Amino acid sequence: MRKKRLLILGGGFAGLDIARSIGKSRAARDYWDTLLIDKENFFQFNPLLPAVAVGAVETRHIVYPLRDMARHRQIRFIKNKATHIDLTRREALLHNNLVMSYDTLVIAVGSVTNYYNVPGAQEHTRPFKTIVDAMYLRARVVELFEMAEQAETAEHRAKLLSFVIVGGGVTGVEVAAELMDMARDTLLPKYPHLDRKDLSVTIIEGGDRIIPAARPEHSAYVYRFLVRRGVRMLIGRPAARVEPKCVHLADGSKVEGFTIIWTAGVRPPDLVTGLPVLHIKDGRVRVDDYLRALDPEGKPIEEVFVAGDCAASLRPDGAYQPALSQTGVAMGTYIGGSLVKRAKGKPVTPFRFKPAGYIISLGKHSSVLELFGVPLSGKLAWLLWAAAYLIKMVGFRKQLEVGIDHLTHMIFEHDSSQILNRRQILSDEELNLSLGR
């Protein structure tokens, strides 16, 4: 009997778990002809990107080769990107005009940065979403410290070392905390001509508090923690437009920064928002209790599943599941298990998931978390943060590498080596400004 073609678009948390579930079951491997497609040939562990950006965790330690996984699980992998999905013909168009047909499709292509139609945001800010973004930020911070050390005036030094982060969610807070740790504890002592007053890190958040998904008391704790560390907090003041080195706020004020990082949110990619299916306001695809996509009339589309940041799944309380890594893992595990059950001729139960909580890193040896309803903060929370992410790493080798990184980081300071050169991280215009021209 011909195998059923299972096409998985996306090798993130959801797509990876589906592929691994199929690969673990001999019955599923015999039933499904599984093809995993991703634009990269590796899976990246997103929660540790801020730690990578400051050198607390090595870059390659949070990535896992998808081709190795595919070979071990006896499935196929292609490094490519889907540009169009034809639900009627059951085909996906890839780059180079390659067409892939399917019997069953899983859409798990993750998300892209959401600029919320703020004028100039995409052109004049830097996103923080990929391993390349983390590497870029790390190199840029070190390079700007090197240039500030040679600046002739205090005004010029302060200009170079001004960092603005738009978005006070988990990512923005973690980037600010790690950046301040690296700058104050590792870099400043190495540059005798620089002082703490030369450095400025500002968070701009349009909502009424930072990390709105966290407990109010945790939001307040993080606010106080960052302020004590020297981070300037602008809460309830959304960005209205962005110009080169300047963010204009809705209240008419402006914030200048030589480096502007955008962490304000994410949305599904155009591949997903352009599908003729039922969407919610943020662009995610409405799915039923089995994570099948719903058509514009609200009926499930057979053999089309959506998972991760692309899926809007209703919770029992009527709200949608949050677009978090743990949600993607749960959806991937569920869909993978359902496809294995189908191969074995077993019934499939509806998707049910209750988030375990959240973990927010605040730099070296401090975190806040809520685990199964129990709140915690401080050093113990940081140890639990490190342990939780260590357990979730893919593969024993990666667990070992990240574990050693954590131990090293507890004893030693950040590595301040810079690999990229100036022209790889500064535009010609920025280079002229950085030289005071």
C-alpha cells in the first residue's frame, strides 16, 4: 500500500516534535512518507537567544541540525521555504518553483516580527528573533564600546552607548537585563575612559505594565529590578514612528538611541495570513479541537493541521492559547501523537493544554517564574530557569554544552571577544556618526 505523504512546513518547536514523534514509531514510519521542510537546516532554541547575545551561552550550543534528526528518525528533510499553499490541489510551492504534493499537511512555520504598521520601524530598527540577530547584537555592543573608548567628548560617548528597546514583553526585558549585565559587569571595567553615566538602556512599552502576560506583582518586581540596574523605563507610551536613531512616542516626546532594537511582538508570516481560511485579529489561523484549520465558514479542513505561533486554539475559558514555546511543543506533541495513533488505527482525542507557567531571566543569577501557580523570584528562580531550559534542549550533546556554559557563566564573566568587523555591523552612515563626522 502506498504511504501517505505527510508534509511538515517548519522545523521549530512544533514541527520538530511532530517529526520526532513519527520517527520514533515504526508503525508511523511505515504509514507516513514524512517530509520536513524549513528555510534553515537547524532548529534554534529561541528562549536562550538573549543569553547568546551577551556571550553567556555559545552560539552553536542552542542550534540542532535538522538533517541529523531526520537521518536518525528515518524521515526526509529539505532546506527550502514554502511561498504558496494551494489547499484545493493539496500542493505547496517552494523556492526554485519546486512543487510538493501532500496527503496531510502541517503548517508550523513560526512567526515574523510585527511592526504594527509603525512608520519607519522596519527600516530603522533591528529585530531580535534569530541566531543571526543575537550574534549581530553581541558584536555591535562590543564594537560600540571600542569606539566609545576612543571618542573625544562625553557627548559622543553617550551617543554611541545609547540603546533603545521597543517592547517590554519577555524578550525585551530579557535583552535589556542581559545587555545591562554584560555592559556594567564585563565591558565597563575593561575600558578606563568609560563610565556608567556614558551608558543608557531604555525600554519603551505601550501597555500599562511590562510583561503583561506575567503576574502584576512579577511585572512590578521586574520593573524595580531593571530600574535599580540602571534601565530607563517608559511605560504606557507607545512608539508612533521611528526615524534614524530616534523613536517618536505617541505623547509627542522622543527617545534617541544609536542602537534601536524592536521586540514589540510577532505575527504569522504572509504565507499563513494569505491562506483562504478563518483568521483571528492577529493573523493566526483558527483551529478546531484537533488543531485542524477552519475554513472561512468555520468548518474543519480535513488533513490540514496548524501548530505553534500560526495556530489560534481556544482554551476552555474562551481565550486563545498564548503564542509561546511551550504551546508550540504541546501542539507538536499532540499532532505527532495523533498521526502515530492514526497509523496504528487508534482513536484520536481532542487537544487539551494548560500552560505550566512562565520563566523570565533577568541576567546573571536572577529570574522570576510561575510554575504550576507557584510564584518565585531571585537566585533560586534563576537556577530553576537554567535547569528547565537545560532539560528542554534537544539532544544530550546540547544539554551538556549548555550546562557547561551555565556553570562557566556562574564563575567567569562574559566573553567580550568580537568576531565580526565594523563594516559587518555598522552601515556607512552609522560608521560616519560613530567617528563623529
